[in-house]
Amino acid sequence: MRQDHIARSSGMLTGWISIAVGMAVMALWLARPVTLVPAAPVLFAMQFNTALCFVLSGSAACLLAAGARRMSMALAGLAALFAVVSLAEYILPIGLALGQLFITPFVTVGTGLPGRMAPNVAFCFVLINAAILLGGAPGRLFPIRVVLAALVFMIAASALLGYLLSISTARDWLPLARMSPQTAFCFFSLSAGLIFSGVERLGYPLPVVAATLAAATYLLLLSITYIEMLRQEARFTQELPAGEHNNARSTLLAVLLLSGAVYACLIVYAFRSAERSKTMARQLRESRKRLAAIIDTAADGFITIDERGTILSVNPACETIFGYPAGEMLRRNIAMLMPRGGGALPHADSDANTGMEGVTGAGRETEGQRKDGSTFPAELSVARIDLDHQVLYSGVVRDISGRKAYERDILDANAELEEFSYRTSHDLRSPIASSLGLMSIVQDMIRQGANVSELQPVLSRIDQSFRKLDHLIQNIILLTRTKVMDEPESTIPVARTVRDTLDRLRHMDGSRRSAVHIDIPDTMVVRRKASRFQIIVDNLLSNAIKYHDPAEALPEIFVRASSVKGRFVLSVADNGLGIPPGSEPQLFQMFKRFHPQHAPGSGLGLYILRKSVEHLGGTVAYRRQDKGSIFTVTLPEEDKGR
């Protein structure tokens, strides 16, 4: 972008120079200062129509730099047409009197006919305006623009040097075809602007192009000098001894050929080097683009810092990981991304050697700090980059919060599995061992001739043991189903589901004594996985019934459902036994029972309840009342479970 701005500025500047010189000369011709001609005839060496063409050409160059290509092409075409017609006046036997079309010259300086544009000037106008017309041409035509501008540059530079070195051939191509110094300066300025604003598109370094133009101009000037030498030879040939003028001519010709060969080789070498540099630059740009694409799309954060810990570069993943925009991290110390007193990268308080030797390498776990002040576990890989005059450190940061959460889940699951295996094996073995002992007693009583009435109490205890075993197995099956079952969502009428569940639980002790109050609109529905929702309702209501207070004159249960801020909330309150104070942390764990003497159970009910609620993406909470408990299940508007 900066190079494009410089190119546009140079094009505008050189165009305005031509406009300013042209308008000044036109004003001079219109003012007709006759007394000024003898004192400064060089001011009138540029003709009025030449100045007009410079105004048109300079305006075309400015419009081209500004992006107004159509107007630029129109003005350049008009100036080129005027120059072509002026050349035709020299080549063809026609007299259009273009020199007196706009003004009647009051003086004739450097031209054969009053006001007529010199042929070498007209030729340069054709070239320079053709270059302007090709300014917006794409692809293969664009290099022609630079070549045409370079030709005008060499001609104008040779003319200016001719004036400085008094080489008349450099400014007089033909008799009466002199290029004035102000004309040469305007051509020099216009051509330099077009070359500078166009060479970048060709991919060649500007110093190479400038050196090539200088060498070519030198060769042209040397050739012109040789021609000038031949023209002046006749003036002093008679004064030299015989054959000596031939030696001078041969020496100059040898110098011309030798320097031309040297400069030609230098030009070829410069362009070959420029081609190699251009190829390497293109490969480097492509490599940088590929590397930038990889870094910018990487899920891990890439960050580069210097020896002082100043952040030099970050990729978009760093913005996501740390919560800072890139502009807020660049040129800041790396300490802003680390918790106070921690971290593994150098910061403002590091020692002179930055202390990085111990942290370079891959796979180091550390902590990062986000913009909001929260910390997260991170995995850091640091590499040292030794440059010629600087040492940098490149770090790859990975947010491993998800991995740590999975690890915690696995550890919790393993702990639960160990506890489940131990408690299940114990609870399964206990009724079986009891039943086996009772069976031995029954067998002994039968051998001793006991009757049925004597066997009945022992058989009842065996029956209770097996029922307890069956209840435990049913809960284990339900727990397994809760973890693995999957089903589609369906529309569930909440009030009817609660009533149907209460009807199924009428066989439980205390169900007929308990007064159940249902505060749920009959029209309320939820869209959930029906089996999991049924497990939630079953456990909430069965616990409220099972753990009623026998001493309570009227056990009561309150069931409410509502929609709060886009969330479904189901609560069950009772005036039952509740749980002992301080037992809340163990409430939803496996095999935790708080009133085993009051009602039989496996201790898996509330654990299954929690797992079912979490599977649906919700939460379950317990709140103690003055008498009894409140369990509240909150589910999101949409089922976010797995």
C-alpha cells in the first residue's frame, strides 16, 4: 500500500511540473514581452503549441495517477494527435500552419518556421502520450509503457547533458530540430514519473531500472558524442598531421565499443540478477502466504516475543484463547497473559538472560490468564530463534481446559466405578448370604419335623431378602439404562405424567396418607426424551412418599412446574423427614442412604435422578425447609443432553 501511494504521488508531481512549466510558457507567449527577447532568448525556445501539449500531457498523467483513466486517455490522445500532425508537416509536403493556429509568434527561436514544433519534440510527444494511453493496459501491453517512457527519458536526459557539456548533437537531431532545455526537462520529469509508477508492477527493483537507464543514457550520449566528433572533424583536420585524425577517431570508436560492451554486460547481469531476485521474492511471498494461512487457521495460539518479553506477533487463535484483540497484545509484555507470579515466558522482571533456558521445549503445562481475569490450564511449547542481531522466542499455546475436564470426568468415573463395584458386590452378596443361611435353617427345621406355621417366619425373611436383591438389581439395570439408552424427543404433557406416576405409586407405604397438591397447568408440555423425563418424575415423587414423617398428622407433597426465563422448572416439596444437617454434599452420590431404618432402598435413586437431569443438560438442587425438603429440577428450553 505504501509503494502504491508513493507511485501515485510521483505521477501526480511530475504531471503538475509539466502543467506548471507549460502554463508559464503559454503565459509568456501571450504577454508578448518583446524587450525580454534579446536578454533571455532561451525563454522563448519552447513554442506555444509545445507548451500546450505539455499542459495536456501533464493533465493526462495526473488523471492517470488519480485513477480517472477515460479522461486521461482523452487528453493523451489529443496531445498525441497534435504531435502526429506536426510530424506529418515535416514528412509530407503539406502546410497546415499549426504553429500559428492558436497564436501568432512574435519571435522565432531555434526553429525554421514560426511557432512550429520541432520534429524531435513531436516524436517524444508521440512516445510519452502512447505510454500514458497504455497506463491502464493489463498483462503483456503494460511493459511497453515502461519501454516507451524509458526511450523518452534517455532522449531528454541526453539533451539536458548536451546543454551541460555543450554537445550540440545531443539536442539537435536534424537541422532546425533543437530541443529546448525546458522541453527536455518536462520530458525528463514526465517519463521518470511514468517509469517509477509502473516499474513496481513489472517486479523489478527500482535501483536496477535506474542503473539500466543511466547506462543506456550514457551509451546514447557517448554515441552522440562520437557523431559530434565526426561533425567537428572537418574543422581541424587540416591542422593535424596526416593520419593523426584517423587515430583520434579510432581511439574514440574503440572507447565507445569497449564501454558499450561493458555496460551491455552489466545491464544483462543486472536484469538476470533482478529476474532471480524477482523469482526468489515471489517464492518468498508464496511461502509467507502458506505459512500465514497455516498459522492463521491453526487452533493453537502462535505468539512471538523478543528478549524483553515484548509481544511481536500473535495469530487469531491467541485472540480466541486469551480474549484480547491482537492490537491490545502487540508491543505489550507477555506478563499480561500470565497469572501474577506464574508463567513460563520472560517478562519485565526477568533477568538479563531472560531465564528461558529451562522452559524451551515442547509439552510444558502452565497457566494462562484471559482478559476477564480468569485463568485456564495451558500447554506451552517454546522455541528459541537466534537471529544475527536479535534473539526471539516462539511459543505455541494450547488451551487444555477441555482435556483437563475430560481427565477429571474420567477420574470421577473411575472413582464411581470402584465404589459401585465394591458396594454392588457387598449389597448383592448380603441378601444372598442371608438367604443361604435361612435356607439351611429351613432344611434343619424340616428334618426335625417342623410344620408350615413354624416355617412361615423364616420363609418370610427369605422372601424379604430376595425382594431386596430384586430391587437392587432393578436399580442397577435402571442405572445402566440411564447411562447408555438413547431415544428421540417427544412432546410430554407434564400434569398428566405426574398424575399417572402418582397412580402407579399408590402401593407404596404412606402414599394413601399423603396429600398431594399439583400446581401445573393442564396445557403445559415439554419436549424431552420421555424415558429420562419419567425417571426424573418417578424419583422425585417416590422419595417424597417414601420418606414421609410417620409422626406427621397430615403428610403433604407439593408439585409445581413453571417456565422461568426460558427454562423449565419442576419442584417437589414435602414436610417429610428431610436429611441430617451437613449431609448435603453426599446427597446425590451412589449408595448414600440417610434413613435406612425408615424405608428400604439401594441408595441409587437420587444418583440416577442427577445423572438423568445432567443428560438432559439441566441441574438439580436441594433446599432444606423448616420441615421437610424441596428438590428443584431446572432444564433448558431445548434439550442440550447428549
